[in-house]
Amino acid sequence: MDASDRGLCALWPAKKEYVQVEFDQEELQRIAEFHAAGPDDFSIIIRELMSAAFASIVWAKEWSQSSDDDPSHVRYWIDNSSAVCWANRRSSRISFAQVVLRLLALFEVQHNFYSSAQHIAGSDNIMADAGSRVWQSVELSKKFSDMSSLGAMLRAGALADTSRVQYRRAWNQWQRWCSSLGFNPWMDRDTVDANAAQLGAFAVFLCRYGMNRSGKGNTYSTICNKLCAVRWFHKHTAGYDPGVNAGHAILLRGIRRFTDPVVKQQPLSPALLRLVYQDLDLRRSRDQLLWGGLLLGFFFLLRRSEYLFIGRRHHNYVLRLGDILFQDGAGNRAKPHRAEVVGIRLLGAKNNQFGR
């Protein structure tokens, strides 16, 4: 969070939300009086504290815990050392600062959470700094908007498209399972043992029933992927990893021992290629396409996602016609029927999707 002479801004990165407040004319007048060596009741320190107060007003209900639970901990990151000190000591000689600190304490009592403040270097507080100054110029407003859009884009790109679909499917299964047993799908930050027990129960259910129409249990690797998806959604949306303990790791080792190993596909051999060739009629376009695809995959060791449509979709790194090169013995480009050397250019792969 940060404050300036024009307003203040508080960010909640885990929820991808922010609060901005523009000072009105009366407040701007008090800031001008402060800069003219007037009273300290609207100094930059107090304005930094006001950022925490406004954040509490907006988000306190989301930080709240029931009276039977331990209070949740909220940390304010402020780039003003004096404001950090006042917030942690709950003390100031300035009367208006005392009002702000009492307001923070009131919200903590009402919503069963406690807060602390920690210093963040101004050079690292770029987005909040820009957010508190968007009213000063068009350039600063655009800077904040650009950073917001860039952050959303980078978070969205943290997973590959295929992984995002699989994680969403696993998260939906997790929610249905939790709902059927009366569990909250959003586990608490500080209850590692309870979280490990809930994740472990889900793993056992997947091992036995799999959450599919046939009621067949999932393999070890599928179970691990679904557990990773649950923890990913907590990190991405709630901003923390629910965590596991040693007992959870032992449980997964047991699942690995007692589940059927993955049945690997047999490799394509030259003998099998010859059998396929004998059954093809290369006068037909469909058979020509099939034979060409088999040879491409065999000689260049391609995965299907690297040169074929998967259903109705294909990856952006898929092999294209222009990426196939035909050359004669001297290394010059040649017609396909005169080629002695065939080469391809790969722009990526399943395990290297950025072409690095």
C-alpha cells in the first residue's frame, strides 16, 4: 500500500483486487497546510496509515473468522518506516493518528483478525505507488493500468492452456467431493495437519473410486496431478499454499505401491511400419496422408501434439508445411521427388513450449 499528496492505494495481490481513494478538496487543503509547516495531523505517515484503514473497511469481512476459530493474521506492507512503527505499536502522539489506529483495532475486534505491518522498500512498491498517484497525470494513470493488465496476463500465463483445463477439471471434482462431505474447499492457511488430512482423504477416495462414471480408481500420477491442482488454486486465488505434512507423503507412497503401474505404449518398429505399408493403397489421398504422418513421426521422433491435430485443436508450436525442408545431395533446396535429405524446423515441443 502507498499514499501520496493526491490519494492512496492498497493492493491485495492474492485476490487481484485493489482500493484507490482520491483526496477531496478539504483533505488537499490540509495536505497543503502540512507542507507549509502546518499541523502534523495529515502528514504522509498518517496518510500511509489511512491506506491500511481503508483496506480494512473494504476487506475486513473477507479476513474475518468465526468467534470459535483462531484469528487470522493480516500483514500490511508499507514503505514508510514510521508508519510501520506506529501500526505495530498502536501508538502515536498525533491525535488524528490515534483515531486511525483505534479504527484499525475496532475492525480487528469486530471481524476476529489481527494485523501487523512490515516495511517494503519503495523501489519494490512500484504498483501501489503508481496507484496512489493516478490523478496526478495521464502518464501515471496509464502506468498503473498497464501494470494491472501485465500482472493479470502473467498470472494467466503461469500455466499452459492444457494444464489450465486439467486443473480446472480437478478443482471442480475437489469442490464436489468437499460439498458431499460438508468440507470447506478453501482450507485455512495455518492448519497444516487438518489440511493434510483433508487432502489425504481426497487422495484415498480418488484411489478407490476416481470420480468417474465407471467408478474406477485413478492412477498414482493422476491423483498427484489433482492434488497439485487443489494447492495451485489456493496459491493462485487465496495467496497461500495449504501445505502438507510427513504423514501425507507416506500416504502417497502407499498409494503408489498399491495402484497399478502405468501401461506404456509399445514403440513403433520398422517391422510394424512394413506391415502397415502392405495394407495401404498409396493411390488414395487418405492413405498417402497416413503414411506421410507415420514416417514423419517415426524418423523425427515426434509426439503427436507436435505435428497433429488433437481433436479439433492444435498447439501453436505444431509442425507446419513450411517447416519441412527438402534438399539435394549438395544441400540445395529441391523438389520433394528429387530430394535426398529431408529436414524439419521445430518451433517448440510439449516439454519446451517456448522454443528455448
